[in-house]
Amino acid sequence: MQKTPGSNGYKVSKLAVAIQTDGS
């Protein structure tokens, strides 16, 4: 899963959303 680019992109997207929510 970690080797899959899609999984990495999804993880980054989720992380960005978490940061945005936390900052808000």
C-alpha cells in the first residue's frame, strides 16, 4: 500500500484536510 502512489496522495490529502480543520 505504501508503495502505491495513489495511497500516498490520499494520505497527503487527508493530512492536509486535518491540518486545515485544526487550523480553522
